[in-house]
Amino acid sequence: MAGTQVAENPLLGPWDGPFRVPPFARIGSKDFRPAFEASLGQAKAEVAAIAENPQPPSFANTIVELERSGENLDKAASVFFNLVSTDADDELEALERDIAPVLSRHRSETFLNEKLFTRIRTLYEAREDLGLSPEETRLLERTYLNFIRAGAGLPAEKKARLAEIGEQLASLGAQFGQNVLADEKSWLMLLDAGDLDGLPASLVSSAARTAAERGHPGRYAITLLRSSIEPFLQFSARRDLRERAFRAWAARGENEGPTDNRAVAAQMVKLRAERAKLLGYDSFAHFRLADTMAKTPQAALELLESVWPPALRRAAQEEEALQALAAAEGGNFTIQPWDWRYYAEKQRKAQFDLDESELKPYLKLDAMVEAAFFAAERLFGLTFVERFDIPLYTKEARVFEVFREEKPVALFIGDYLARPSKRSGAWMSDFRTQHRLGEGQLPIIVNVMNFSPGGEGEPTLLSFDDARTLFHEFGHGLHGMLSDVTFPTLAGTNVARDFVEFPSQLYEHWLEQPELLRRYARHYATGEPIPEALIDKLIAARKFNQGFATLEYAASALVDLALHLDPNPEELDVVALERRELARLGMPGAVAMRHRTPHFQHIFSGESYSAGYYSYLWSEILDADGFEAFREAGDPFDPETARRLREHVYAAGDSADPEAAYAAFRGRAPTPEALLRKRGLDDAASDAA
């Protein structure tokens, strides 16, 4: 009966369409619950067979078989979690709340299976005598460490409590993300023609379309999606409306009622602290960072606090200039967070003669996608061929087959446009991970963004920050597409959290290359290339407003660490802790955190960045230092430097220690000076010293 159920379920039967893509046209929300039930049973049986194998443990019958296990569960979960983030409905969201703790329980049952762990430990202790390849040794060591960090080997009562904590955290993480999405979907600021002063035509057009879609034709609507609210805050001349929009944006997850996340976040912090204590760590931050490049919370704090004083000094200079600009216009007020972007845009135009609205007509979405492909072709020999015969989960997404040396290496899906069913933000994910086990499989990688689409018959135009986001996520995508390892656990982006942002942040540098801009930044209406003078202004302004940008990011990272360094966070008020930490840091009142705690999805919608939001800055040391390798070679597309980058970073996954991987690419360890130069804080650091 179970076999029939699997065969009939489109999620679990053979995926025999082009590139073995999930059969989206045949998958309905109702298919997921039975798919999870059937595939979980299979996965449990596969794990039990490995643990109960009467043969002595070997790398093949234990580690490799563990890598092979759970294939159908992985298939169902990959489709489900991608769809619940990009094309959710009420049924999928309800199932997410139900299935998250069930999957956590299965994970705990696997990692806390004592017989299975005994086999793994036996192999680990004899690893030097097993004749393993370096990649096999790395997998064995990582598998052993993953089991230890999950609680393997602990007394039964501790293991039982760890399993309970895992289920509770999974449920709370799903609830947190759904609450933020609900707040974002429910808020709408309707405008009339008299409220549009200062707004560029592209934003007016998208706001008109949004209002019509929400049942308000003839009006204009601003939403809490970044692609809507950030340009509104940047350009709207109506200070009262900027304040209203900003306060709503800052208050996501903090609006009382069923979507309020304050108690959810506090409970998650408490449970994480308890888990860390059960595992023998001083705090959750100590637990999380033990398996990263930073190794300790102190190392992460030292990095963040090293940039804080020069950033604070630079932000004070920036604020003084904005205050003077407001006063010159007759503004009798102190600059507030809802004013910063508006006056910073004016200041940038005055200082560099650079107007964001002047840039946007040259940054057509489709052309920027082609630009990202072009850089990948020059660096790594990839070509992208669009496929029109592969049905996807939404008609808005595009799909490309990716070739290297005329051989297919991946399928790439670009899902770029905002819609109400999609969670905000931008990310890379996959529907299938690369590996070479058995017949092997090529990856299916997806980039998800939330750009505001153009109006009727108009192209989607990007801000330069939007284009940078596109390149950033495509860098993650390349990390998945170029993966060339044997084992799925070591594939693609399955690397240390403070290393995973290196390939993505590094790729942002190619967006600024004049050769690329001349070729792809063309006016959407006339086809004329971006003027050289505009390129020069853009490059000259790259360090503008970096005091603000550094503070809003670093404040979020420091609050994240403060939340997770407390070993006993009883009676925790997350917003009060946030206020105390900002006061300790001397955070300027005119600068707000990039992610306030009640909507900080990086650290609470799952655990990927919990106690790890610092990792963007850690990786920025690597990306700033790493791109200087191309500068030293005299060519941003230098073939030999690109070969080392592909071989030791993008293709290597977690098959080598990240410090060793970076050194193999760069020829040495990274140095932090390039980071301050990149952000333009080197002078501020010298002045502060």
C-alpha cells in the first residue's frame, strides 16, 4: 500500500520531465501531507537499517548509506519549503506549523540514535587507518561533529529534552516567519495624486498597480516590501507619510495580537540557551560559533566593535551634513530615521551629482540578469540557455539550463518579482543539491527576490542596490551551481555560516566593473549605453553613506549576539534588551537597526543566522581581501585567479576547512585592512585613533 501511495504521489514518484524538475503542474497543496507521511516512514526505516546492520561498521555501509538515506523525504521537503516561502497558501502555512516539529523529531531520532552513533564513533576513532580520501575524511569528521553537536552520547534524559527543545524551536520558528508575513501583507498605505511629491515615475507606476490589485483602482499603494517602502522613504517629500510608513515598517512583529513576535522570540532565546547548557556550552552563542571560522563569540564581537567607532564617527559626520541640508530647506526638526534616506539621497545628488532615479532607467531587470550571466561566463566558463518547456510553480519565474565546457552542470531558476504569497527579502535555495553518489545528480538552484514589477507594458527597473542584491544572490547561486563534490552533506552552500557569504559578497564586485556596465546598463527606452560620466559618478559614490550602512547592520549583529550570550535569559524582554544594547553602543537616534528583533527573520525564522548575523561582516573581510587578488592580477576577470576561485571556493563546498580553502585561493590568510578600505572607514579609523 505504501509503495502505491508513493508511486501515485507526484512528489515522490519518478521526476522524469526535463532535467528531472519537480512536476509542479501536477503538485497540489493536498499532496504534501501524505508525501511527508510516506517519506518519513521510509527515512526512518533506512536509518534503522544502517543502525541495526549486523556487519561491522565501514565507511560504505554507515557513512555513505547515511548520505543516501531520506531521498524521498528530501524531495518532498525541498519542494515544500521552497513553495511555502515563495507561493504560500493557507493550507501550506498550516502544514508548515504541523510538519516543522515532526521533521525536527525525525532529525533528533536520527542524531540521537545511540547504535548509529556508536558505528560513526568507531569509524571516527579509526579514521587514520581507513585509507580514506581527503573528501571522505572530511565527511566522516563532519558527520561525527554534527552528531556530537546534536547531543549524541549524552545521557538519555538530556537527549529526550534536546529532542523536545528541537520540536518547540521548529514550531516557534515557523510561527515567527508567518507572523512577519502576515504583518507585511495586512499593511497598506493608500495615496492620492497629491501625495506623490518627489516619487520617481517607476515607483508611482508600481504603486498604482499595487493599489489596483488590492481593489483600489485610481489610487496608489505603498507596502512593507523593501522594494516598495525603501524607495518611498528615499524619495517622498512628504515627511508625515515617511514617518507613518517607517513606523509601520519598524513595528512588524510588534503589533500586539496574534502576530506579535516578542514572546515568540523570547521563548526561542530561552530554549536555545537551555540547549546550549545541555550540550556543555556557556551560552548559545558559544555553541553556535564553535563550528565557524570565528570559533568564539569574543572573536565576532571584536570584529564588530572594531568597525563600530569609525562607523560611528563617519555617521556623525553624515548626520551633520543631512541636518544642515534639512535646515537649509527650512526644516525645523532633528533628523529622524524616516528622514535619513530622503536627505541622504539629496546629499548624494549634491555631492556627486548622482540621482538614483537617473540610474534606474539603465538598470533593466532582464539586462542585469544577463550581466550576472556574463560575469559568470567570463570567470567560470558558464553559459545559460533559457528553457521554455519546463513548467514552474509560477509563471513569473524564468528557468535556464547551465553549461560548462558544453556539458550541463545545473538548472537555474530566477524568481524575481514581488507578490503577496511570497515572503519578503531575497535568498538562494535549491530544489536539488549536487552530488556524485551512484548516478549522481545535478543541482536545481533558485534565486528569489522581491523587486517591484514595472507597470503595464513597462519593464522592471532596478535601483543600484537592487542590482547589487541580484548579484549577491547569484553569487550564492553559483556556489550551488558550480558545486563539484561527491557527498550531499559537503555540497554547495553547506559550509560554515561565516564563510557562506564570501562567494555571494565577492560576486557583488563584478556589478561595478565598467566593462560590464557599458555592455548591459542600457536605457530601457532608447537602448543608449549608460554615460561614462554616470559610471564615474557611481564608482565615486560607492563609499557614500557607509557610516549609516555599517551602523544599521552592526547594531543588528551586536543585538543578535547580546540575545544569545546570556546563559540564563529568564524573564527576557527582547525589546528592552535591544534598547539597552543600543544605548550601550551609543546608537544615534537617527539611525535604526536594519532588522529589529520582533521581525529579525535571519535569526528567528529557523536558525541559519542565529548568533551568526555577524557573519556578513566576517565574510566581507574575505570578499574585500579576495577581490584584491583580481586587482593585483590587473584584470577583474583574470583566468588564473578565477580558476583558483572556482576550484577552491565555488566548486569545493565544505570538502575542505574554510581557512584552508581561502588560503588555497588567495595564497595566504585574509587581512582586515581591505574591509575598512572597501567601506571607506579607513580614514575614520585613523582619525579615531
